[in-house]
Amino acid sequence: VVPSFTPENNGTYYKRQVTFISPIKGAPMGPKETRVIQTHRVSMPNETELIFDSSTKSLDIPMYGDSFLVESLWKVKQVGNDCNLTIQWRVNFIKSVWVKG
């Protein structure tokens, strides 16, 4: 069951957190699946623009799972009778991943 969005920051955006199990394919070692937490935020800064962003954290990846978030940003903007969709993503390193010797 996917939870509903709830208003945040006096209703300037809506947020929900989704948890699920994701398979890990192509890795010769390590777990075959991981628990995932995704945080979704949606806002409508004006009448012609919708913004959806998410951050994803994999919990069961040995050594590095808590070192980064995968973040995506979707912007939909009305342009006349059409719309433009812009999608961006990044890996946000929240702690060092350098191997200590």
C-alpha cells in the first residue's frame, strides 16, 4: 500500500515516504535484494508548474548503502497548449566512501 501525501511546511509541498524491497541484479557478491526508502515531495509553485522530487536510500548495501542518496527532480511546465518535462537526477554523497588503509 502506497501512503498518501501529507502537507508539509504550511502546505507549500506534500510529502510521503514509501518503503519496498528491490532486487539487486548484476552484482557478483553481496545481497540479492535490498530494503529501500523513497521520500517523495510534490509542489505546485504556480498555476503552470508542477515539481516532483524523490530521494532513494538503499539500506542493505554493505559498506556504502548509507553513504549516498539517489535524487531525482521532475518539472512539468505548461507552455501554451503543450507542456515541457525536465528530468534531472544526481547521486548525493552524504558521507565519505574512500577506503581507509
